[in-house]
Amino acid sequence: MSTGTRREVSMHRTLIQTLTLLTLLIVSSLAIATEQLKKSPNDNNQYRLLELDNGLRAILVSDPDADKAAASMNVAVGSGNDPSGREGMAHFLEHMLFLGTEKYPEAGEYQQFIKSHGGSHNAFTAFQDTNYFFDVEARFLEPALDRFAQQFSAPLFTADLVDRERNAVHSEYTSKLKEDGRRFYSVKKATSNPEHAFSQFAVGNLSTLENTEENPLRPDLIQFWKDHYSANVMTLAVYGPQSLDDLERMVHPRFSAIENRQLTVMEHPAPLYPESQLPAKVTADAIKDVRTLNLSFPIPSQDDNYRTKPASYVANLLGHEGPGSLFDVLKRAGLVESLSAGLGMDTGSNATLEINMALTPKGLKYHEDILPLVFDYIDAIREAGITEQYFQEMQQVARMDFRFREQRDPVQEAMSLASQLRHYPYEDVLSAPWLIERYAPEQYKAILDELTPDNVMVFVLAPDPELAAPRETRWYNTPWQLTELSTEELTADAPEVLASQLRMPAANPFIAENLDMITGDTMPEPVLLGSQDGLDIWYARDTRFGTPKANVYLSLRTPAARASARSSVLTTLLVDAVNTNLNAWAYSARLAGLDYSVYPHLRGVTVRVGGYSDKLHSLLFRILTQLSDPTLTEQRFEIARQNLVDSLENKAKNRPVEQTSEFIQTALLEGVWSTEDKLIAAQQVSLDELNSFSQALFSQVDPVMLTHGNLTRSSALNLAAQVRALILDDNAITEVERSRVRQLPANETEVSISVNHPDTGYTLYMQGSDTSYEERARFRLLAQIISSPFYETIRTQQQLGYIVYATPFEMLETPALGFVVQSPTASNQQIDEAVREFSAAFEDRLNSLDDASLTREKQAVISKLLERDRQLGDISSRYWQEIDRSNDQFDSREQLADAVRKVSREELLETYRHAVLERDHSLRVVTGKEQTNADSELVRLMSLPPVTAQSGAGA
């Protein structure tokens, strides 16, 4: 061996030793960081923080049991970074990053890959952040990450796609021109400080994204990307079953390729509202019958206070709904329907604290009396609301919720972690949302010091307000008016009858004390404990997630609920009365980690209670007591009836595709009544009629109950005893059959509905011939295969609209395929022609599908069907659906997955030809200016017989 060679070996050994030491140091530092990470005792995942050489920070999550993997990239760039004259650029860039990279140049390749491997993807642009995310079958995480990372390191920004995609952004803009939420948001922008970036138009359209020879868009887009996108302002979360080492191996080379341009995150130090403008009131015009009152207070940024959360402390008191709260007093007076409080936007430099109310017509009329009452309540909080007892309740519940935290879907976890990594130090990334470390009265007082009459912007949104000299927002044409307010107006004497009722919350009696887990193994599926007095009692002990929680469902099925449109309306009004009567008393239960809902459905009324099992029985008892003998008042009846009338009338102002979809469901679902019939009934019913109806509703009843979770068998039987004593006593037991879906005629049915919206709506519903698992499997698989190509062709290539999708349109186990398009430019005839052309061309693609591709698409469907349950509520909901189907084997998804495995290409082609090409048993519902035939067709369709329920259909 030569001297040179020996020297090389020696150097090589030294290099290896150095690298080994460096690796040990890195591993050691990572291990220390992992030990410092505060995670829930209920969290068995492993975590690792990476900071790549380019400054990108990433958090890796290894969950060995995960069947789905996910990733999210948060970029600290948003609409607040848009250049003047190019509003919407950040949003447009979000769109463009999906449309081809150097390694994967095809525009639809990323979407097709994700979809074909059982996943989904999307992104959103906020004021200071843009978040990109996907999930996928776990074993395909690495190739998915390869495509994902390329979007940030080597996007193509293909010229013709730049010109096309600006049309998609414009379509997104026009699709929401008549949505009050977007219109009201435009008013908030118009009244904000013009020196603050929030005042800018954020969505973008063909004007702001102009693409001409004089003003080409692509160079500006590329420049914006270079000026604002950099590895050092990105935070990544990757979640999968792979080991941390394997996840790091996937991430490191791919995301290290993103350029670090050494950028800094943009700050927004200007105040959101000009100080000289406060206090003021802004009144805006609503299209729908909605009435809202919003108080927006500028406050300092709360980013640094995440460990004590003073804004949450104050907002929780402001938004409390218990007896004597601001909300309770206003609701009992018939002035408001809902009230919430919390942080609005927080830019890191400044923030807002918002109080939002939905008003009744009376509340709108007297909203000027509500404002002084708000400040009376703020004063009451200053005087008596800062107590260690209330802090300890908040802290105890937060710690309990963190201690027994259940996992969410991987993609939700990834999105949260990528965002939290941007805002919190690593050791607090998992715990930050639940941290309330100490009693901080000085911080609570500092927040309250900002909630003064001279520091508020009041917003009122109402239909047809009387505006003396209205202005209009530039892009959404929303009429609005600003008027000065004096502090004297806001501090005037509030109505004494209301002010005298205000008081601080009492101690919360619902906070769980017994958090023990019951003994015994988790049961594989519910068992029927018996039918007592006609009540079927299903029970399943389940402690697999280590949380002392349970869910109880009770369905009171009754023929009275669906006898007519009138009875449907009366059921809705009765449920409203029950929920209203419960709210103040039960609000503390919600704060303590319990939840409940009482809701009407096609067969009657369902009660659901869930959360910590310790006090569950007390909550259920109170709900049943109210349901058995509800208190009905004239005031509440009139408010609820008006709300229902408003809601029904507002349906005519929904998006075109929402209205086409609703027509289909109304026409085909048994027990669903038309909006017009329900509106007539709602305008006619009386309180006396509701009283009579409430007494007779459960005189004939078909009850069934599910108890699931951290409950013993004896507890389940005790809960059932409550139901028998309070609801079933002396009531006749009957059988209420499940609703079915009506079978469409053999040929295509065409319906045109009248919609007041500039866009055209188009929904093509293609129905299966029966409800067998085999037919359902064929339609599920067909939707899976066709969805990405349909989107790519109709939206990306032809740019017919922003809202474009193909979807399984299954209702009550009746299979169907839906094509949905909403277009700002095309007529319904043009859309249908494009759909027919796509359908004809796609037959060849389907016919040429090889076995490997077909197997891959089947697996994508199966992976979604059999996705692992991650929370107790997911399992409870699935069990409850099976009970509703009368499937006591609880294996619908397994049977459907098995049927998907057996679908042949020939069967798939046959289904495609009948359903899509021939449009056998199809319903096409469109909007437009043509003469409508909706009324006559609705009557005809509602007289059709139901779809055949084949053996094994689970219906």
C-alpha cells in the first residue's frame, strides 16, 4: 500500500470518526429536544424537529398505527404581502404551485397521484400565511412528498397555464359575489386603515391579475415568488407510520432543495383602524335575511401571551351563555340568537377582540340599546369577573382536555403542527393551544382596559338598511355607510330591566371528578341488551383510546314527524324550543368537556350526548325532562318561526350548485318536503298548534338507543331507565320505516330552476339501479377513477368554472355519480356539451385501464372505506349509522370494500356506459334564464317508486 493510500485511509477514518461524532451530537441534541417536548400523556406518537441547512424547520411525526400519511407546508406569506396593483397575487401563486414542476411537468399529475392513492389535497391563503396540505395512503408518502416538495423548489409557472388559471381565480371570485360573508368582509376591508395591508382586495380577479403585452402577469408572478417564498419562512409537518429516521430520510434531500433567500416575515405595524375614526358604526346591506352586530376592539398582539391566554380568559366571560350572562339576558329578551367572543386577527403587531351577535328583527330595531348593555357587562367583568376560581376552572378543563387528547386525522394534525411550529417554540408546539400556566390578573385587566367605548368599531349587517348616503365596496358592490359614534351614546343607561339581570357565571358543576377508566376489554361491536318497553338498547364498552369519555344516542322515531310539510315544520320549531330552554343551564356542561345536540331528522328526533362520562347522566336527564314537557312561549315561538321563514327564503339566494343539489335531494328522498311547502306551513302554524303537536309527537314512537365508550352495562341500563320513565311512559310503540330514495325513469330527466345569480349552476345526477353492495361498489370506484380527469379537463384545461367536481352522490345507500359545475361564463348548454365530450372521450381511457391501475384505484377506495378510527366519536357515529340501517353485523364498510375488490373492468365499463354515456336513470338540474319547469317536475318526481333494495344492500 502506498503512502498516499495510507494517508487517504487515515483521512477517511478521521472523516468517519468526525461524521460519527457529529451524528451523535445531532442525535443527542434531537433527543434532548424530544424530551423537552410537552405532549399529552395520551399521545404515543414520536416527534423530531429538523432545521435544514436552508433554514426550513420541520416537525416529523411517527405514528406506527397510521394507515394514512400527511404533510403540510406553511409559508409565512399571505394576502398581506400582495403588491399594490396586483391584489390577489398570493392567492394566485397558491393556485399555480399545483400546476406543474420541473420533475413533474404535467399540470394534473400531482392531483392524479394523490387521488389515485386514496388521498386528497388542498391549500388556503390567509392574511399572513399560505398553507398547502395533502394526505395519502401511508405507503405512498415518499413519492407524494417528492411531488409536494418540487412545488416549492422548482415550479414551472407555464405561460399558458398562468393565463388559464387567472380565469379560475376570477371564477372563485364571482362565485361568491352574492355571499353575505364575503360581501361583509369587503366592507370591513373598506373601513379599515388604508395604510394597513388588510384593506386590500385579497382574492384577485381578471382585473388585478391582468395579463396583457403591456402588463404581463407571469414575470410579476415569478418575481413575487422570488421576493416572498423562501425556505427560512417555511415550516413543514410530515406525519406517517414510518420511523423518524425514515421520515427524515424522505424529507431532508427533497426540502433542502428549496432556496433560502434570507427573507424576513413582513410586519404590519399600522393600526387596523385609524385612531381618529373611533368610535364609529358601519352599517352594511345584506342580500339574505341575516342580521348581525359586531363590536371590534383594537388590542395589542397576543402572540407572546400564549402561555397565559388573557384574551381567551376575557372572551370566555364575554361569550358565556349561562344564566345572567350577556347572551342569556339578551336572548331571553328576544334580542339575539347567538353571541360569541374571541380574538379576530392577530398580525403579531396588533390584534382585535371581537364580539359577534346574530340579532332577531327586534334586536336589530333596538341594537342601539344593546351597545350600552355590552359595556355594562364589560364593567361587571372588571369589577367581579377576575377571580382565581374562574381561572382554575379554565385551567382544569384545559389540562384535562390535553391529558385525554384524542388524535385527529393525519392531515388535520399536520396542518395544525405546521402552523403552530411557525408561532411557538418547539417545546410548546403540541401543548400551546391548551396552555394556561398561571393566574394573570394584570394581563386580564390590560385586555379589559382596551374594551372601552372610545376604542370600538361597531358593524351592523342587515337586509335593506336605511342608508342616507351609501358607498359601495369596490369589488363586491356592497352598500355601506359609516357614522360617527359618541362615547355618550355607548355609555348611556342601558335598559334597567336588562342591566339588572347581568351577573357573572356561577361555579361549574359539570367539571368531571371521576376520570377513571372502567374495567373490561373493549367490545368488538355493540350488543343488544334487550328491548325494554319497546326501547332497543345497544351497548359497547370501549376504552381503546384511554379517554374516560362516552357517547349516547337516542332516536325517537315517530310517524308524526314526517306526516306532512307542516309536521316537519312543527318538529323543527319544537326542537328549537327544547334547545333554547336547555342552553343557559347546559352551557357549563359544554365548557366542562360535555357536548349535546337535539336535532330533527327524516324519522323523528335524535338526542346525542357525549364527553366525559362522569356527569353524562345529569346532562341526559335534563335534556329528556325538557323534551318530555317543553316550555313553549309566544316570544320564542315567533322568533323561531321567523328564523325558519328567513332560512327557507334564504335558500333561494344560495349558490347555484347548492340549489341544484337541494332540488335533487328534495325530489328523490322520501320524507323531504319542498322549500315552498315548508315555507307556507311556517307562515301559517300557531303556538296553540305547536302545543298540541308537542303533546302528541311521541304518542306513537319507535325508540332506539346506543351507549358507547367508558360506560358499564349497568350504567347503560340506568340511562335507558331514564328514557323509559321520562319519554316512553304510556306511549304506544310502533315501527317507523326508514326513508328510501325514489327511482328515476329510464331516460334522462331535465329540470331548469330559476336562480338569481350571475353564475350558471349544473348538476348531473346519475343513479344506480339498486342498493346492492355490488352496485354501490361500481359507482364508488367509477367516481374515484373519473374525478381527477373530470376536474383537469373541465376546470384546468377548459376553465369553465372554479367549482368543478365529480363525486359519489350516494343517498341512503342508493349509489349515484354526480357531475357538478358552476360557471361564470358558460351557459348550461355549453357546460352539458363539454361534459358529453369529456364522457365520450373518457370511455377510451377507461377501456384501456390496465390491471395494475385498476387495482391501485380500488385500493384508494378501500383505504378510505376502512380508514382507521382515531377518536371515540368516529366509532360511535359509525355504529349509529349501522343501527339506523338495521345492520346488526356492523360490517357495512367491510362488505362494501369486499365488493370493490371484486369489480371487474367489464362491469365498470358497463356501468359507465349505462350511467354516464346513455344517462339511464339520470337527472340533470341546471340554472339559467330559460323557462323553468321545476315545479311540475318536482311533483312528478316525488310520485315515483323507490329504488330496489337488493339482497345485502344494507338499506
